[in-house]
Amino acid sequence: MPIPILKQGDILVASIVAALTDRDLLQLKDELSDKIGRLRARGVVIDVTALDVLDSFATRMLRGIAHTAKLRGAEAVIVGIQPDVAFAMVQLGLSLDGVETALDLEEGLAHVRRVTQRSRRVQ
Amino acid sequence: MSSETRVAIERETDIVTARQNGRELAAACGFSSTDQTLIALAISELARNIVVYAERGEVVMSTALGDRRGIEIIARDQGPGIQDVELALRDGYSTTKSLGLGLPGARRVMDEFEIDSAPGKGTTITIRKWVR
């Protein structure tokens, strides 16, 4: 199932569904990268609240997506990693080093707005 | 749900099926939600290894383990086998571009881990976790 990408102002929000396949993630990476340019987005929030597992492949893909967004000029943040999921990731040795995370969608949006406003002020 | 489930692993969507079935089985067996997540994660890693390295295989999960409450997961394939099992169990080692955490990680989060693999003979990995 493709992951829907919504636009809120100049922020793109991708909400991942429970039964996430490898293909969905690969598609999300391409689509986000494309949409950042086409819609001139300044931020990307990836909501993984519905995910009950983040395995090594999904972790690697999310990191790739966040770094790609950054290189495309958008601030990326992953939100909603559930307590059990976080614990399991730590046990397995998985991390999202170098990637911004936030508690939930609200915090994620606030973070992106803060960062993009700051960068605007500098300009 | 019966106490045994068999999932054929042939494409990446089967990985999702396997880990969802595994979680349901673990829940029915009485595992905490934290343990269910660890079990689902281990299944995900083993099933992905089948897709990536062997193309096809199967995951058999069972909670009928005699007196002790627990879950056993057998991931079996007829793929190329593992050249160096010791190396494959080392954190960060990978022959593909993965993180190399799947196999050692799956071993870390389960209570028991057995691997039977030889080049050209396929791989069978058996993992178990007990309800605490």
C-alpha cells in the first residue's frame, strides 16, 4: 500500500501504515524527494505511530529518507516511535543517529517550523 | 488460532505476514507486548534474510513446546547457505549493503538460537523465547 503524503503549508507529512513493506519505503523515498522539489517543501515529518516493528531494513530506509530530505533542503523528523518499538530497536542495536526524532506529530511539526523559521530569519 | 503457523516466504510482503502471524501467536501464548515486539522483530530479520539471500523458504512458528510456555520459530531455506556462520553472527558483518545486525540481533533478543547452514545446502535457523 503506498504511503500517503499530505501537504501542510510548506511541510510534507507522511503517515506510515501498519503493514509496511520494503517496497512502500523505497517508493516513499522517491516520492518525498520528488515532492520536496515540486512543492518547494521546507520540512518533512514521517509519522511511524502505527508501526509495531521497525526492523533493520526499515531503520536503514528511514535514515536514508531523512538524509535525502536534508540534502534536498528540507528539515526531516521521524515521529511516533512507540515505546516497545524503541526498546526492541535498542535491543537489536538499531539507531537513528543523525536523524531528528520527536514524540508525536504535533511535536514534529513544531520542531520543523522552529528550524525553518530560524533559517528564514538568517536569510 | 492454532498453535502452529507456517508462512511461505517468497516475496517481501510475506515478511509482513510472517511477523504479524508471529506476533499474534506470541500474544495468544501470553508474551508481554514488549516481548511480542522483540519476537516480531526477530521474525522480520530472519524472513528478510530468506528473501534477500535465498529468494524462497519458509517460516514455521509454534507454541506447542511441551510444558514450558514459549514460542519456537524455524526459518528454513534451500538457498546458497552461509559461508562463514561465525562471521555472519558478528555485529556489522554483511555480504550485502545491509546493516549486518539482523542475525546477531535476532540471536540477542531471543533466549535460544541455533543455526544449521552449509554452502550449497541452505540454511535453517531455529530461535526460541520463553514466557517469563
